[in-house]
Amino acid sequence: MKAGIREVKNRFSEYLRQVKQGEILVITERNVPVTRLVPVQEKGQLPVLTLVDEKLASWQGGKPRGAAVPPAVPGTASIAALVVEDRR
């Protein structure tokens, strides 16, 4: 759900009720997202499950399979060499 700052200010109680019911409110200023109002995370809930709840990630309950195709590493250096260089 998305609403402008003025709209949220005028109807804050109504939007708060909807957030309490699990909705996520994106507050905008001139149609540019400024912040999100989200329900308080339940104690003990894993952060990754929060991402799933917010529909920012998906999970079908199985073990992660990883990438179907490994990402390409630019250049000819090994990954170990790139890590060592990045640490410098």
C-alpha cells in the first residue's frame, strides 16, 4: 500500500490499523518513496522470513539450490586472488 505524507497525516489512525493487520505502508513525498511503515517483527522470527513475509524474497520450504549458472568472474584472476586483492 502506498500513500503520500499529507494523506497519512490526515488518516494516520486508519493506516496504523492496516499496518497492525500486517500491511506495509510506503510513504511518499511527491510520488517518491521516503519510508516504509511496517508491523513490528515477532520475537524469534528469522530475518530471512521477514523478507519472505514482505514479498522481497520467496521460499518454497526446501534447501537453497544455489545459482543454476555460476556467476562469471571478470578477468583471468582466480577468485582467491581477487579476495586477497580486495583485502588490501
